[in-house]
Amino acid sequence: MKNMLVTLPMVLFLACEAQDINPPKPGTPSTNSDYESIGITGDKNDVTVPTEFGIALVGGSTDVDEALQWMIGKATGGDVVIIRASGSTGYNEYIYGLGPVNSVETLLIDSRAKAINENVGKRIREAEMLFIAGGDQANYVNFWKDTPVSEAIQYLIRVKKIPIGGTSAGCAVLSDVIFDALHDTVISPDALSNPYDSRVSLSKSFMSTPFLENTIADQHYSQREREGRHVTFMARMINDFGVTNPKGIGVDERTAVCVGQDGNAKVFGTNKAYFITTTTPPETCTANTPLTWDQGDHALQVYIFQGSSVGTPAFNLQAWPSQTPDEYWFVENGELKRTVN
């Protein structure tokens, strides 16, 4: 296809089981607040089963059944823990009905006081599948970082090797660098016009996840026109974190990127996932000056995959593609543009 220049518009679960002697009826709220449970569906007695590691980056809005079933398959009948800092038990019966699990429990961890409760960390460690609900990632960073919660998550990833996923804000905190929204959210035009706007707040994640090193995720992607801010985040990763080859994964709503223990990624759902990489720094990335990242109209390489119900194969995240990308993105004086191949 002949190259075509297009200007982009400018405009962003974790589960566990209780230990009561008698299991509750499905949906019965737990009365044990020692680990901040707000409800459990299924058997309250802990089970221990083999698990397989996997990551599910979910783009928000309507959940993707097939992605959650992909995770359930790796949990092999174990206990699912949902963690969140706001909301209720909406995931309990939903996930319990998607496949064979022993239980689904929601923990509401909405303060550092709750996060430093050792019983909360213990409960999370008992999970065979963890899912971080949507909400506000600033709360997740403020409440959970450097607490038994973050330590338990790291144990599940690196030692127990269970499937872990998150949607919306829960997706954001899974990547190596987080847009933490500590000073409110930011839209693409504002980030592009001033990469050091106070709202462009980034931090290292409170967990270390295989295959997502030097990567930043964003969600509600094309629906909220977040491409421009995502590119700005990547430019800041070069400037502020010394990352020479930053990567971005943008996930549309009703879409999920699932990464297996071998690093192979699939895209489930009805919309698209965007994989962005670069090896060249921005020409201009300073405070109060529009971003310029041109590099001969080829600053960033973008690979785009349409989701499907069976999971569209993407590539192995240990070795990103080297072939011609679907698009090149670049920024001229704060305006994001792309060349479609």
C-alpha cells in the first residue's frame, strides 16, 4: 500500500478465599474483616492446586469473557482474588460463572492502614488467580506500594507463578512504568503541548512483571484518543528513567492482551491492541515546550492487532518484531501524526 500521511486527533482482579468452617451460599458476604474481605462466592476453604503464569492486560469498559476464561484455565480450579480500592463485589458471581474455580473473593483495600495488615497480604498469597479491578491507579500506588499487598503480588508473580490481570486502572499498574495519575488524569493535547505538565506523572511500578520490562501500558485507548499522551509517556521514559528502548502497549476497550508463560501474546475481544516501540530519542522533550519526536517521520514503530474471540496471535514479547510495522507515528511541534504502510 502506498504510504499515506494521517493526522491523529488529539484529545486515558485479585481473588482469595476465606477460612470459615462452613462454606457460604454463593454471594454470601464474608463476616471476617481481618483481611478486608467484602464478599466471597464459592467455597471458603482454601485449596492448593498447580498454576501457570500469565498476564492479562484488559482495556476497560465491558469485560472480555474469553480473557478471563484464559486466566481461569491457568488457575486450574483454584481460588480467585479480586483486589480493588473502591467498588463492590460485582466480579464475584460473574467470574465464578465463567469456569471451574473454587471461589472468588473481593478484597477492598482502600487505605494504607488496610494494606499494611499482614492478614491482607497472607490472603492474597493464597490466590491461584489475581485480578485488579478498575478504579483510580493513584489510589493503588498510594495505598499499596511498599506494603504487604505489593509484596504478596510479587510473590504470586515470581514464586507461585499464577495468572494475574487487571482492567482499566488495574491494567495500568501491571506495566514496568505506570502513568500513576497522582495529579489527575491528562489528555493527549495537553501532554503533547507540554510533556512536563504536572499531570504527566510517571513512576516505577510496585511490582515487577516478566515480559513488561521497560514498558508502559495505557487503556480505553482509541476510544479516549490516548495515543498522544502514551507517546509522551514513552518520551519521558527516555528522559527521566534512562530507558533507551521504551515500549508501549495500548489496549482498546472490550479488548485484552494476554501473555503466556512463554511470552507469546494473544489479543482477545472486539477491538484492537497497539504495540509501540522505538530506538530513537525525541528531538525536543522539555517543560513548557511542545513535544517533537520526528526522526524522519519514523520515530515510533506501531504494530496493531485486531482482537477475536479465540485470541489473535500477536508476537513474543521477549523479542518484539523487526519487520515493517503497520504504522509509523511521529510528533511535530506537539502534533501526533502517523504514516500508514
